[in-house]
Amino acid sequence: MLPTVIAPSILSADFARLGEEVKAVETAGADWIHFDVMDNHFVPNLTFGPMVLQAIKPWTTLKIDAHLMVEPVDALIESFAKAGADLISIHVEATRHLDRSLRLIRSFGKEVGVVLNPATPVAALDCVLAEVDLVLLMSVNPGFGGQAFLPHVLDKVRDVRRRIDALGKPIRLQIDGGVTPETIVPLAAAGADTYVAGSAIFKHADYAAPIAALKAGAARAG
Ligand code: DX5
Ligand code: ZN
């Protein structure tokens, strides 16, 4: 298993102080910064674009993990690559030519992530798993922070873990949505290693305690 990664989603941060918020979670023990891009088309909400990513980049040395919930996606892959994203994840549901879009991410020298919505079967990974650095399983329907974890995703986590182990490649298995110090325990036991958490971190005044609690929860699964 790869070391646990906690990636705070700045969707739940104070947008008026985004740079300081990014620095604060880094100081509090975050491993990556998760950047949720929503377009009011693929998902029913609107967040921020590549210029905002470029603006926060000098505030952190952590990997910036851009989760693109946009359709069409290809033109924005280039924009986010140039803005300084380190890892770019795209939804299988949002591109007609998944293999081409994943190769486009790689062509900019970025790490490649593929995302499945809660109702998308794991079989959607069949022809691309060997080409990616990360699989993201959504454990809420994307669009909003603060939603409840969908427990049926645990079966998908076990399934993807088996497929990654069978390939023998160091592919990360990330979960996004409703991750808390409680839900992270069965997720880690099922084989996840990388966690996005928005409200579970930013609802607290002190970010170090919830980040430590998430890490302790993942470690508890052993
Ligand atoms: C959902 C986003 C998530 C979200 C997670 O569409 O992709 O990253 O911010 O928020 P919480 O942790 O509050 O469920
Ligand atoms: Zn996300």
C-alpha cells in the first residue's frame, strides 16, 4: 500500500482568503491541495478556473490535484496544466474520447487521474487503468461539498483495489465526498489510500486536529 495522502478540498475554504487557507492546511499537515473545478454544465455548480489555480500556486509547495468536473474537458486540460496543476483528474462521464483526453494530460508532463461518479461501474476503467496514476471514486454525486458519504462505494473501492493490485503498478486510489474521521476507517480497510476532505477540515477553526484525526482513522484500519 502507498502512504496515506490527505488532500483538503479548498471548495470549503474561505474564498476571500484562498492563499492563506492553502498555506494554513499545508502547515496543518495536509499532503496535497485538492482543487474542485465545476462548470454549471457537467455539474450544477460553478467554482473557479485556471487563473485562480495560478494565483494560489505561490502559496504552497504541495502537489495541486485538479479535479475537473467540466464538459467538454480537453481545452481546459491545457489551461490547468499551464496554470501549474501537478495532477489532473477527469471524469469518464465527461469525455467522449477518454483515452485521448488522458493522453493529453500526460503530454503536458502531468500526473493523470481518472474519475468515476457513484453510479458508474468500475468496468469503465478496463481499458485505461494501466495508463493512469490515480483512480478517483466519487462517494457523493459531484457538485457540492458537505454531502453524506454513499456507502455502496465501499464495494467499488474493494473492486478497484483488486484491479490495481493485479496490475502491480503504484496507482493511487482516491475517494472524494463525505470523507470524515469515521468514514475513512472502512474506506482504508477497503483499500483506499488517498482522501479528499472539504467540510470535515474547513468547518474547524484549527485545521491540524481534523487532519490528524483523518490520518489516525486511516491508520486504525491497519
Ligand atoms: C464534490 C467535490 C468534493 C467536495 C468534497 O463535488 O468534488 O471535493 O468538495 O467535500 P466534502 O468533503 O465536504 O464532502
Ligand atoms: Zn473533488
